[in-house]
Amino acid sequence: MNDQSRTSSRTGGRAARRAARATALPEHLRPVRPGMEGGVLNVLTQAQIERIHQAALTALETIGLADAPQSGIDYLVGAGCILGDDGRIRFPRALVEDTIAKANRSITLHSRDGKTDLELSGTKVHYGTAGAAVSMVDVHGQEYRDSTVQDLHDAARICQQLENIHFVQRPMVCRDIVDNLEMDLNTIYAACSGTFKHIGTSFTEPSHVAPAMEMIYMIAGGEDKYRERPFVSNSNCFVVPPMKFATESCEVMEECIKAGMPVLLLSAGMAGATAPSTIAGAITQATAECLAGLVYVNAVSPGAPAVFGTWPFGLDLRTGAMSIGSGEQALLTAGCAQMHRFYDLPGGAAAGASDSKLPDMQAGWEQMCSNVMAGLSGLNMVYEAAGMHASLLGFCHESLILSDDLIGQAQRCVRGIEVTDETLALDQIAEVCMGGPGHYLGTDATLSRMQADYVYPVFGDRTSPKEWVELGKPGLIEKAIKRKEEILSTPSPARFDPLLDAELRANFKIHLPL
Amino acid sequence: MNDQSRTSSRTGGRAARRAARATALPEHLRPVRPGMEGGVLNVLTQAQIERIHQAALTALETIGLADAPQSGIDYLVGAGCILGDDGRIRFPRALVEDTIAKANRSITLHSRDGKTDLELSGTKVHYGTAGAAVSMVDVHGQEYRDSTVQDLHDAARICQQLENIHFVQRPMVCRDIVDNLEMDLNTIYAACSGTFKHIGTSFTEPSHVAPAMEMIYMIAGGEDKYRERPFVSNSNCFVVPPMKFATESCEVMEECIKAGMPVLLLSAGMAGATAPSTIAGAITQATAECLAGLVYVNAVSPGAPAVFGTWPFGLDLRTGAMSIGSGEQALLTAGCAQMHRFYDLPGGAAAGASDSKLPDMQAGWEQMCSNVMAGLSGLNMVYEAAGMHASLLGFCHESLILSDDLIGQAQRCVRGIEVTDETLALDQIAEVCMGGPGHYLGTDATLSRMQADYVYPVFGDRTSPKEWVELGKPGLIEKAIKRKEEILSTPSPARFDPLLDAELRANFKIHLPL
């Protein structure tokens, strides 16, 4: 955490210190960064984890999963699964245990420019967008309207500028594109031309994978280039909970694995509807389903990169409506993160979304609750961490921008407390108290750590009430709108080279205007 | 968690189930309650805790504290402390260790009516108000104005109605009362006549304790009644960090202990100003100061009830302004909670306050971050948990009301995950998947747990965008304003009996109108 150039301010006086503070910090001195290690929150005890694991194995052995495609049946039976007369595929315990032992436990989700690659292993934490919202939240008019490909592109461009958004899984559906193949292809185009960060996307049908890979290989500069550094991964709802394979999605998954694409094995049961209403039961079922997916992936291609995507969601049981902002949701996600740690597998789950329709106080508390708990639990991939409203139905650009602050603070919590002789500060306490100034303001120890140790909000307000009035009572949303307009008024740094762009437009029907 | 009367709905059909759901749950079935046990979050390792402890002991032994009053010097030297030529009192390690061993580790903070007593021990978590805000936040006009005794009384009345606010330490100063003695007395009157919940208050001068006790004994129905169930405690800033006793406050403390009043030993250093800027250093200093306080209390009266109040606050080091809503603050408080657990002493710290001027998205994320982490860390008393804005300068009734929802969700997280054969739900999964309906909606298992397991927000919105539009896009703040008006338009249930009230008004100058 120390740097000679920073502590040299000892001799430089106040102006030099101010200048040093105003300079952007070198990467290694940033107070928070992608991939910090969590794991200090344990909502489950080791004994509880073992019970969930055993229950999941029993569910796989005795209940199994229905509806695998024929290709999947072949892969799974070939690997040692048993196809029952009832059409369900059951998984012997030993097979599942063996698969866990040999699965890929350290994968890289690449960025297009190599600057923001995500190393998924251990308890390294990353935050990003995800979802399939169908609406955009217009904060001006407090209205919901259909989301478009332009909205998606804009979201990607905004994410490119936000330090604490580490990946861009497609958060919303391009509803202005009627044809599903065109939608899938334009989703990739809109996301990749908006950001260099790692992209996650979905495919409506297995037949869409081939043309999509053609586009992605073109963007990469060739199939070999993509296979070397896959910067797009497949978010794959391979199960229809409870305990049924999603036949077509499994076929998509097989295609993606063959094309060199990492797969997010996404099990999105809803506790009380498509999963048991209890938190333990929902985690058990999601774990069983993702273990089935893991066996499937490794049967197709041993060691293929996969993210263990237990995404159980909460319901409001009074109404049957989805609920994503609850304490129960935060526990579901934190518990899943512990299962990932138990298996030592790259894992992801949903956190940071809100039930509120607008970026208001409710949105703030809901987004922070699950985001900070996910990070403290050491979740590798925190999906839906920013911009998500109305129980996943709406996406909001301004909220996305504000989430950069929110996630920055959550990451500060994940970073935790350093305890060293220097940070314990006994010498400093003695010096200040006995014959010293009686306070720590402006001491070298204070100044030298003020940037590397503290996360300062960009939009969050820390003025006094008096200053706030003098500044005209700046509103949080207004500041976010201004930042959005700034970002979108400059060209996308991730936009394609004109020659590549022309080639893409010649080969595919691109909906975004030139 | 089971109850025969609830599972009897199995035979009663849908109407019976609806009726059962509409009925308020008996206390033991409520999804969250005061005093739930935290402790699953460990931002410090055991080795780090030991280092902080040893550093605190060294600070007490070698640096000690200045500025004790003569009475305090007498008590402390009598107990084994050493008064140095520099006027500082130093604490031998063995004395501190002995004091920790024999201190009162399980105390009750009583309510006036006996219904909401707080048992402080282990990792039992309680949330409440506290502070010394000088302004009220008027959400209508987005203005800050001086706080008054009426505001304090109204805050107490609101707290009385909020299930998740467990105690009412005075959150704001009655700035309309110029005379300090009158202010101290009216603070007690306004709080006690507004709520039965446990009250925390401060005294400006040692001489104010006697008349205040006179008032409190009258409210209690006699000194013996109060001493049996002390429903008012003293929030005492006994130190001026770094490492100096607050001379007059120590005298107040002595008076309070003698009067049978529990004491909150409050050390409120500001990291980077009156405490080291590092989180570990600020925790070390606060721990040392509170250990000094603990020795002091036990020297005055062995086993006297005291709350270990390490309240280090964060600063914005760029500006020197106080910052309370940061990730650093959440870590400061979570780390302190672990020190309390290490000592097995009743402890409290500040969480849940915001730097934002208004109850907006920033307020939501800041309040949740530290509140949920404090609870997960098993902090006995989470002070400043509701209504606090502008880095502790402003209090907001509407925000207080909304915090009841926020804290409810935080408590749900504290409650954690139950893992039993029933909650693992293997039988249920099998039944639903193999020959069953293929979903869990409306199953007995789902319906029987829908109230005892889930916390439903009162103000938080979970409607769909469509329903939300149909309802006229209800705003969070508007709902809180409405609730506030409802509460304040009915008489305070905690108001004094007219005879007692007349007696109090005859003996003291009461500023609140009859």
C-alpha cells in the first residue's frame, strides 16, 4: 500500500500534497479494484453447507432432471448417468463428486482490449450488469417504456466509463427488434461496440449460435483470436426449475462449448414458485441443478469454462410477485456464494437489483443489502448488480451510474481491514498524545493514506447543509442525468474500426445507426 | 418456527388461509424481532483481534489518558492505575484484564412498560436512534431548520409505533430551549412521554443529574421502582479522543452510576482527526479508551451496567468533513462489534446514518450498508440506525419511518438461514417434481411459512410497473409523510397520567404544551 512517490510529499508542503492528491492514482494504489477477495461473511455454517451438499446429491440421485435433449441424454448417459423409465436423468453421487473434483476451477473472462480481464477463482469478487429487463426507466417522466437496442448500446457505453462495473452481461432485451436472430446478433453488436469489458449474452435458439460466432470471430479478428481470449460468454438458462433441463437452451449450450465460449450455468428458480419457499430448500435445488449442469458441461468437453450460476430469486408470497430487493434475496445469494466456495468453483448469483420502480431510497437500501453481502461472501460474479429495477423488469441508466458509487462502497467493505504495525498506529497515537498536536489532521500518516485507503463518492453528497444550500441543493438524479449526457455525447471508445464496422454491416442487418 | 394453529390451515381451504394470513402473527412467530443473534460476519480474523487487543493494552499502559477529574483519579488510582508526572493515568495490563473478566457482561436496558426490554449479551442485535443532530430535515421544502423539543417528542412517538426501532436514544438537540438544565430535563420529558421504549439521554453538566433523577424517579413512581427497572440510560462521552478523559462528563458518569443508571461509555473519535486515519488504528484507540472507561466504571461500582461504546467515525480526508455513510464507516463499526464479542461485553457503535441531506437513494445505500453489516457482526446496540442525515447534523421523521422497512430487511439478514430436514425440502422437491404439480405455489409447505419466514415491507414498493401506474405512482416519501401524520394525529400511548403530568409540570418547567 506504500509508494515512495506519495510519501515524498513529506517534504513538499501543502501545495505539493494537494497536487499529489489531485493526480489520478496508479492502478495498484487504487482503494478498490476488481477481484478483491471476500469470504468473511458466512451465513451458513460448515455443517449446514455439508447438509445442503448432501441433499443436492440425493436430489440428483433420486429425483434427477427431466427434458434433456437427445444429445444431452447421450452425453450424460455416456458419462455415467442413468436414464429412467420416467425420462428423468439421475446422477450417481460418485459421478457428481468426480466432476466437481476435475472441473475447471479457475477461469478467465476476457475483455476485448485485455485491460479488464476477470480472473474467477477463490473468493475474488466482480460486479456487473445482467438480466432481461423489458423496459427502460425514464427518470425524467417517471415512466416505463420498451427497451431498445440503442438503450443497450448506451448502457454498454456507460459501463465502459464506470470503474466499479466489471463486466457487461446484457441487462435488457432489444424490444424494437422483432426477429429473434436479428435481436441476438444486434445484442452482441450493441454491447461489443459500447464497451471493451467482458460481455455476457444469450441466444434464443441453437441455430443462432453459428451466425453469432461468425460475428464474434469477425470482431475478434479471427476464430483463433477469439478462442485465445473469449470476450463474450453465454448466459444460459439450461434448466427450467424445478429439476428440468431447458431442452433448447441445452442445445445452445453444447454449441457454445464447442465454439470456445464460456458458459454461465444459470438456474433461476423462484423460491415459493419454481423452487421451495425456504431459503435452504431453494439453495439446495439450485445447487443440484447447477451440479447437473456441471456434469453436462464436462461431459461435452472436460474442463470447459463454466460459471456455477445458482440464481434463486425471492417471491413476495402474499401476491406471488417476484421480489428481488428483500433480505431473503440477500441470504439466498450469500448462501449460494458459500456453496461455490465449498466446491471451489467459479460462481455467480444475482444481487443488487431493486423492486422499486425508481432510483429512490428503497432502491438504495435494496441494492446495497444484497450487493455488499454478496461481496463479503466472496461471490466471484455478482450479476444484476447495477441499474436493475421493478423486480428485474426495468433498467435505468441513471441508476446504473449511481451504482458505481454504491458498488465502490460495497467493494471498500470487501477489501476489509488491514492490521499491521503501521495501521495499528501505536507509535502515532503516542506521538500525537504525548507532546504532539493532540490530533491527527494533516499528519504524514494521515495524508499518505488518504487516497489509497478511502473510497470517495463521485455522486454521493458529503457537503454540510449550509454548503448544500449554497450549491443549490444538487439532486442525486440530476447529477446522474448530467453524467449520462456527458458520456453519451462523446464517441464510444469501444466502437469498431470503420472497416470492420462496414464488414459487419455488410454481413448482418445492424439496427444501430452508423 | 412451527405452530399448530398455523398448519391447521391445511384443512381449512383458501378463505381460511387468507384469514389466517391477515391476522397479526403472535410474537414468537414474527419473522424478525429484537435481540436476534448475529455474528456471522467477521471482518477481522482472530489473530487481528488479538493484535488490536494487545495494542490497546499497550496504549493504556504506556500512553494512558489525561484530564481525569480528581474524583476519577482517586477511583482509578485506588483500583491500581498509575498517575504519571505528566498528569496521565496509565493502566497496568493485569488491571485491565481483570476488569474485563469481572465486568457485567449481560445487562438489561428496560422499557417503561416492560414490553420491549433489551437483553444485551452475546451477539444479540438491537437497532435504535441516537445522536445530537441540530437540525430537522423538512422533506416538503427540502430545508434544514433548527430541531425543537416538539420534534424530539414527535420522534419518540413515531419510534413507539415502529416495530424495528428497539430503543430511543435522543437523536437531536432541543435547540428551542436555551437553558441547558431545562433542555436536559425537557429532553427526558419529551422522550419518555412519547415512547415506552428504552430511552438514552445525556447531561450537559454534573449538577443536572440530581434534578433529572428527581424527574425520572417521579415518572417511575419512586426511586426504588426506577432502580429495579432503569428505563433511562446515560449516553456519556466520557473521553475526548485521543486518549483524554472528558472531565465534566466523567463527573456526570459517576453521578449516574450512583443513581442506578446504566451508562453508555461513548468514545467518538474521528478517524483522521481525533483518531488515527487507519481503520485498525481508530478501532485500537477507541478500544483502549473504552477499556479505560470500563476500569473507571468498575472502580466506581463493581459490576455497574455499562455499554462498551466504541463509536469511531469516518472523515472525508479530502475536506476534513465528517463522513458517516462510507464503506470505511461500516468496517469501523463491524470491527468494533467483533472487539465487543471478543471481550464478551455488551457493546454498541454507530451505523445506519447517512451523509445525504435527504432520504434519497444515497441515504438508502449508506444506511443499509452499515446497518446490515453491524447486525451481521452481532453488534448489541446499533446506534444512529434510523433517521440520521447530513453526517449526523440532521434528523428526518420521514426517513425514520422508512428505516423501519430498511432495518426489517437488515434484521431478516441477521436472522439467517435455517437448515433442517424440513427447510432442505427434499421430500417436497421429490413430490413436486415426480408426479406432482411441477411448482411450489400454494403448497402447504409454502403457505405455512409465508409469514413466519418472510419480512414484508410496509412502504417499500413491490408492484409491477403496470400496477404502479394504476396506483398513481405512489412515492416513498409521500407514503412516509402520510404515516407520520397518522401517528402524530393520535394521542401518544406513552403520555403520562394526568396527575403525574400535573406534578411534573408543577416541579419542572416543561416546554411541551399540555
